[in-house]
Amino acid sequence: MPETSPSGRSFGRSFARAGPRMDARGAADHRRRLVEAARGVVVEIGAGYGATFEFYPSAVRTVLALEPDPTLRELARNAARNASVPVTMRAGVAESLPAADASVDVVVSSLVLCSVADQSVALAEVVRVLRPGGLLLFYEHVRSAHRVLAAAEDLVTPLWSRLAGGCHPNRDTVGGIAGAGFTVQGLERFGFSVLPGNPPLAHVLGVAAKD
């Protein structure tokens, strides 16, 4: 999210408060499962407050974690000090990854591809930096498979995206990943209520390999 946007900064502070509650309801376990296949050189896009760092396995050599929001980035820097593997925090966005072509083994995306400004550009960057056969590990909330709910998501997206840091609840992220030059090797789809009183929304955990 843009650092200069007042609404973006406000969302960062809100997410820093709500995120740990979401983790306690099950998102922490989702993040743990997300990075089980991580190895070697990793880039994590939209690292938020660093909730994924503690779960990286020993097969990971180093993590470059990117986060555009200054509030979340500072929290992530603190989390990086206690991470299970070496983590370097930097300001950055998924649409412009500070990594050389074919230099990365794994890219991790945790609740990010719903909110990037241009998903196709972000995924093209992921393809660019991954080595042949490299993996995109993704945990995302996605467009509902139910027609009525999907129509409701279409209806609320313009307002919701302005209030929630650019989040688009109606994105077909799995389709976008497949269309960007990946082979989806594993996919789990499930409903998850992120906070008390919220309806279960469609989420996915997946592994995709660069073609």
C-alpha cells in the first residue's frame, strides 16, 4: 500500500491490531503450513508485521521481506530479530521486486495478492525473480465459488478496497497465478472467519511452480 496515503497508514495500524486476533483464530496455523515447503533464498512480499517469520524451516537460507507500510514494517523488523532464519526487512512492493532475474528459490505471499495495485504485474515480477522450477507459496482470500456471494463481493469491492488498504475480495487469484506462467501443484480451499462475527470467506493455501 502507498506509504504516503493517510488511509494506507490508518489501515496498517488497524491491521497491526486485528492481525494477532486473526492469527489466534487459525491464521497462524495457516501461515505455518504455508511455508513448510520453503527453502533456499526466499522473498516474502507484503510481510506485514512479520507473522510468518517464526515458521520458516531450517531449509531456508535467507529471507528478503518486503512491506510498504511503515507501521507494519517496523513491527516486522522487531519480529525479524527473533526469526528462526535470517530475515532482512526492506520497504518495497510486489510490483517491483529488488532481486535479480532467476535468483530466488521461493516467493511467499500471505494475504497480499488481494491488495496489490496490479496483480498481473506483481505475478510477472514473481516469475522474473524465480529460478526455473522455483515455487510461489500462497495463502490468500479469494473470490467465492458461490454465485450469490461472488456477486455481493463484486458489489462491495469498490468501497471495501478504499477502506481496507486496496483489498479486493472478488479477485480470482488462483486463476491469475495459473495464467501468469505457473503450474499449481497443490491447492486447498476453505472457509475462514477472520474475526468474531465475520462470515467465513473463501481462502486458499497453495503451491505453484514456475513453468
